Amino acid sequence: MKTIELIVPCYNEEKCISKFYDRVREVFSDMPECTFIITFVDDGSNDNTMDEIKKVEKRADAGKIQYISLSRNFGKESAMYAGLEKSVGDYVAILDADLQHPPELIKDMLDAIENEGYDCASARRVSRKGEPLIKSTLSRAFYHVINHITVIDLVPGSTDYRLMKRKVVEAIVSMAERERFTKGIYAWVGFKNKWVEYTPSKRIAGNTKWSIRGLFRYAYSGFLAFATTPLRIVIYFGMFIVFVAIGYAIYTFLGALHSTGERTGYASIIIIMLFLGGVIITILGMIGEYMARIYMEVKNRPIYFERESNIPDKKE
Ligand code: UDP
Ligand code: MG
């Protein structure tokens, strides 16, 4: 029998925990071919989330509920990592505690993995109804820009909600970078992924933890984690200014040959300023690119992941 482990990051979700468990139990009651474990990751909540988790643990069969409580609020990304690192299930899913990620989708996801040959299946929102206009507009802009300037391809409406095989989990855990951007990491590790579409429902209780400011910070860290193109733009901009300076110098020189007017020295100052400014910007961009490469190296990402192979593992 396959075990499906559900990793649930929780930050101040006291009102959701018990409802979440009931809903999951209901979903799995008509999936007799597998069992589930729920791993709650309490991300330093300052309400009664931990008590609620323990209550649910008592209510459930032994071993069904696991929990990790982090020493403070580290953010959802870190909470998800903690859960993945400790996960034991044959298949692992990550979903929110507020039931905005319907647990029913796991059936479709499991079907895709077991019968259609996929390694993982991810949920994709098809409607952003009920979300503030500003949030959905910003989000659309974010995907547009990030897909143009980074090496990875992000799908609009993609969420952190996905079910995956062990080897995908291991690949994600082996991306040991500190500054984590899960959507980008999902895209980076590759593997065969099926998109399962759903319409998000309202949060069952409590409030969203995302402020507009928080979302901006999230988007920014996404850019920094995967983007190097902006630095290229800086270099081109610097070079462009250098060319403008040279062009202007030639123009002034030719003009000076034909005119007999007084020399003010004004043009030479502009030319020198433009030229030096352009050179400095170009060099800054180049230094930036070196730093970006160092940053990528420091992350120490694996060079590749294996999907399948018939070469036995080397023994020491
Ligand atoms: N969350 C977390 N740590 C945080 C913020 C959020 O573990 O610092 C969890 C939260 O408890 C929820 C999930 O991440 O289970 C998604 O958060 P939320 O519902 O607030 O985001 P939204 O659905 O509004 O994007
Ligand atoms: Mg939510």
C-alpha cells in the first residue's frame, strides 16, 4: 500500500487545522488503495496552532499525524523545506492549511503519476475570482517579466501545491540554497509534470499572511534567485553611452574644424563625462555578472538530476 504524505505549512492557522484534517480524512476514505500521513509544519505560530495540531494527533490513528514546530516564523518557503527534508511517504504533497488547495485534487494528481507516467503533478489556478484586482494584475505582470528575463519558465497561476514521487522530493531537498523560491525550484529541477487545473475557493478561516509588501519581496527574491539578464542590460546600457560619447566627440570635432567661433570647452566636458560614465556602468555590469555567477556557484546546485537509468549506483 502506498503512503501519501501531506506536508502542511501552518502559520497562525488554529481555526483551520481540525477542519483540514476532517476534509483530508473524507477524501482518503474513498481511496482504499493508499494511506495518508499529514505532516504539519508549525512555522512559529503565536496562536494555538500547536495545541490544535496535538488535539488532532490524539483524535487520529497512531502515526497518521506528524508535526514539526519551528523555533520562530521562518516563512512558508523554509517551512516547506523542513517538511520535505523530513518526509517519509512514497508520494509527497505540499498544500496549504486553509483548504484553498482542495485535497480532492490529490486523486487526479495520483492518477497522473501512477497511470500516465508523470513524476509529479501540480495544481494550477484557472480563476483568480475573489482576489483583489491589484493582486492578480501584479501577479500577471510578475510572470510576464520573470519569464522573459530568467532561465526558467514559470506558468501563470501555478501554485506550490503539488504531489510528487520520492525522487523529485530528493531533488528539491538537494537544492540546498538558503534563499528559496519554490516555484522556481520546481521549474529548475525538471521532471515530467502534469498541470491539474482547479478553481480556488475562499480561505475557510483566518486571514491571508501575504501583504502586498510581502508579495513584492517574494517576487524580488524570485528575480534575484534566477535572473541574470538584467545585468546584461546594464552592460549594454553602459556601452550605448560610450558610443553616444564617441559619436558626440566626432560631431563636435568636425563642427570645430569648420567654425571659427569661440571655443567654450563645454563640449569636451560633456564628452568626457559621458564617456567615463558609460565605461563605469559597463564595468559595473560586468562585475555584477561575475557576482551573479559566484552566487549561482555558491548555491551549489546539483549539475543534473536523473529521471531513469539502468546504470547501477557505484559502490564504495
Ligand atoms: N504560511 C507559513 N508561514 C508564513 C506564511 C504562511 O507557513 O510565514 C502558510 C500558511 O499557514 C498557509 C500557507 O502558508 O498554510 C499559505 O498562506 P496564505 O493562505 O496566507 O497565502 P495565500 O493563500 O493568501 O496566498
Ligand atoms: Mg491561502
